[in-house]
Amino acid sequence: MKRLLLMLAACGSPAAKPDAPPLGAAIPCVAHFSGNFTEDSIADSCAMITHTVTAPDHFTLALSIPSVTLGTNLAGTFDLGTAPSLGLYSSRTVEQWRIRAAQRVGEGTCLYAAGSMEVPQGNFEMQLTELADPNVHGTLDLTQFILGFPSTDCGDADTEMVTVTF
């Protein structure tokens, strides 16, 4: 009887906290763009771990962030290596990374780009909070450059900042 009363008290108690989401649970992708344009984007998910056939033990974080303003997804990959861990990653610690989107403007194109092989490179800081292949969760702060093709007006700013929770 005493056990039953304790269980009932815990259920009705305002101090009782809901359970944390289970490992691998879906967490929505929330992105905020600022710089040349401002937009908030929400998707069911935007990040996952992928592996190539030639390197099945190699982990790559793939992102695909929808943007109404760009009319496409901001898509990228971050090479996490063979033994990734939770914690902080940055453009200074990840050897291979790339994220980009192309926006059609009139007869021209505006390229939003950053990456280890891009010029200018841009930068990012990413905090991974869950890594349960193929699920991955964390945050990303990204600065990418906007490159306009000749005679294309891409706006006043030359960078776009993107903050993502995934």
C-alpha cells in the first residue's frame, strides 16, 4: 500500500520531471540564417551519419538544411574520422568539410559556400551532443561567404551566418 501511495504521489507531483527523450529520438532541425537575408527554418530532421562503401568505418556527418529564401537546401558534409566522439569540432579541427547552396537570381547565381577547399574558407564550430549512428544531434554555428557571379546582385552582405540545432 505504501508503495502504491508513493507511486501515485510521484505521478501527481509538480516536482516530477518528464523522462528525457530516448537515445536516437527524433529532434527537429531548427536553423536561423542572418546576414544577407534573415530566415528561420524548421524541419523534422536535417543531420545524419553516413558511411561510404569504400570506408565503412569512417563517419561523415551529412547536413541538409531547407531554406525558402534560397529555394533549395544548404547541404554539407563534415568528416568526423573513424572514431568520432561527443564534444566540440571546428573548422580548425576537421580536416575535410564543405557546405554550400546555390541561389538563382535573375540570370545569375549566388553561391553560399564554406569549406576546407573553398576560397574564402569560412568557419564553423559544432558541438555534438549525441552520436548514435545514424542519428546525430548537436549545434552548428557557421559563417559562409556569398559569391556572386558577374552582374548578379546577391545583396549587401558578403557573408551569411547560420545557427543550427539538430
